[in-house]
Amino acid sequence: MKKSLCLTLLLAASCSSLAAQKELTAQQIEKVVNRTVAPLMKEQAIPGMAVAVIYKGYPLYFTLGKADVQRKRAGNAANFV
């Protein structure tokens, strides 16, 4: 009984702390994606990449780098797919 009550209280506390966090904007999510993916791309010599993030049930698409290195063509969601 005590164990299930403690687990219930812990779950409720974690849910309320998640609900208390402010919502992120697309620009804030993009900054996180850039900070996370850019070093990986450099380390692995990846010229371009498309990243999809599902946030609160909605997809956000980001592109980084070049789709065509020789022509120096920037990437977009259409030419990375």
C-alpha cells in the first residue's frame, strides 16, 4: 500500500513539474537541434541533413548544411527526402 502510494505521488509530482514548464517556440527548438546536430555533422563529415522533431503532436522540420556540395546548393526539406 505504501509503495503504490509513493509511486502515485512521485508520478503526480513529475507530471505537475512537466506541466509547469513553459512551452518552447519553434525557434528555441531549432536552436537545440542546431547545437545538437551541427557538431555531429562536422565530426562525421556529413554535408547536409534534414531533422524532424515532433513536439506536442506537431511536426517541425529543420535542414542543416548543403544538399549539393559541388553546386553549393543549400538544403531544404524537399531535396533531402
